[in-house]
Amino acid sequence: MNYLHQQNTKLIVFDLDGTIADTSGGILDAHKYTLSTMGRQVPTDRELYKLIGGNLLEIYINCFGFTDEGAREAVKIYRERYAVKGIHMASLYTGVADMLKELRKRGYLVGMATLKAEKFANIILSENSILKYFNAVCGMDLDDSLNKAELVRRCVYLCNSTEEKTILIGDSESDRKGAERADVRFLGVTYGYGFGEGINYEFETVNSVNELKRKIIW
């Protein structure tokens, strides 16, 4: 009996950045462009890397010291740049497409909950030929008002599932907290941008897509 069957899982919700795809190149490019355009000092790649997967509005307020008005302008510039360049720089982690295909073949529902703008998430999934495997794609709204838990709950609703039969798979503390607040189970991945390999967490983790496949499918 596999991991999902043991837990009576019906819906698997994935994070996007650092879980399904490596989107770091486009994200860093958009941050650098935005900060430079607004006359701010541009941090190192290592510093920017730590911000991947977070809420953009909160990042520009809390990490870069913008006012709410300034942060909203920064997010606007960021997304304009990302739409032109960064969105096309995403690449799937090896094995992801086969994993999603197999999950659907076995009758599971597959969702996505991402803090990336929903239209961008759909384009990335479509360009990488995996949009067809998702029953629901839930991303950030135009007002940047949603959080991870709300996006997970929306996936549960759209897929006609329940919290008890849902698991969120993600690479960051934001994902873990979102799962906790949405009252769904959580499985962490350490090959993304947040969690590190070799660390003892209070939740289960896997270190590669292959390990993830073995855990949830076989």
C-alpha cells in the first residue's frame, strides 16, 4: 500500500516554484530589474534566492523597505518584466511530467497552489506541456490579497475534495504553514529553494523528484 493510499488521499496540491519547476532565473532577473528601475541597491543572487516563493508585496515592504504604495508599484514593474522575460525561463525538474501523468492515470486529483500570479502559473504549465494534468491551478489574485492557505482551500473546493483527503507538497516554510492553516497534510521537498537536505524537520521530506515519485506513487 503506497503513501497516498495509506493516508486516504484524493487530492495532491503542488507548489510551483522550487517544487514543480526551477523558476529561479526569471525571478532573480525580475527582482534585479525592478530594484534597479526604482533606484534601489540590488542584492546578491544568494540574497535574492532566499526570497523565491514568497508574497511579492510583503517582500518589497518587509525586505526592501518600500511603503505599501511603493511596493505595489514595484510589484507592477516586476510582473511586467516577468511577463516579457522571466516567465519563459522556467524549466521543469526532471521526472515531474511523468509523475503528474502517473498520478492522473491512477485516478488522483492534482492541484496547484502558488503565490505566483495565476495567469503566469498557467502560462508556465502550458509552455512546459503539463497544464493538462492539473484539475485546478490557484494562484495570486490581482490585489495580492491571498495567502497560501486560502489558495490550498480554493483547490480543495474546486476539486470537490476535503481537507482530510488533501496533501500539499512544497519546498518552503511558507508552504508548510499554509498547509497547517488550511488543515491539510504536508510533505516537504529539499531540492527547491527553502528546505535543506540532511536537516531533521518535524515533518516528512524527500530529497529529489525521483524520491518523491517513489514515495507517492510506488
